[in-house]
Amino acid sequence: QVQLVESGGGLVQPGGSLRLACAASGFALGAATIGWFRQAPGKEREGVSGIRRRDGSTYYAASVKGRFTISRDNAKNTVYLEMNSLKPEDPAVYYCATNLRRSCSSNAMDYWGKGTLVTVSS
């Protein structure tokens, strides 16, 4: 059974850092594309970052490029999202999702985690 569990969310001050984790079970993470998405209250879900199956090529939304880093630990079957220089516009519920294609689009994702809340406040 495919399962994704996010962790690492919390409260951080502007300019601070958090590392989110997406632990996968039921499939080999290296054979899948993993995407991170976020949804703030009253806003549509948006793609944040993704790491594609096999070659590990990455995608970043323009709003997070240079601040967020996605990585994959196949031995732990976990994908991480390192978030630095967090801004007031970054708070949201962050979700990871997966598919067996190479698309990082939310429409292409087959399985979703339940999300982890990130709050940025002084």
C-alpha cells in the first residue's frame, strides 16, 4: 500500500529555516517522481518543488528558487525539502505527492500525503 507521511512543519520566524521530510512506503522512492506542494488558506494549491524519477532532476517554483532545496535519500525512502530564508508568504500546509511518471504537475500525482503545517511569524 502506497503511503506518504510528511513531517517537519512548525513555527519559524521570518528568515528562519525548516526541513520537511516525506517518508514513503509501499514503493521504491527512487523509481518515482516526488513533488512538494503547498496550499495556504483561501489560495489554490501550488507546486513548490519536485524531484523526478531515476535521474533525480529537480524543479523549483520561481517563488522558492534559491531558497528551497529538494533532496532524496533512497536508503531511507525519504525526500526532504530544505527551506531557508522563509518569508511571510511561505506559510501553508505543505504536501508531498508521487507518481511513476516524470511530471511534477499536481494533476499528474497519484498519491498524496496528509500534509504538514508551516507557519512563519515573528
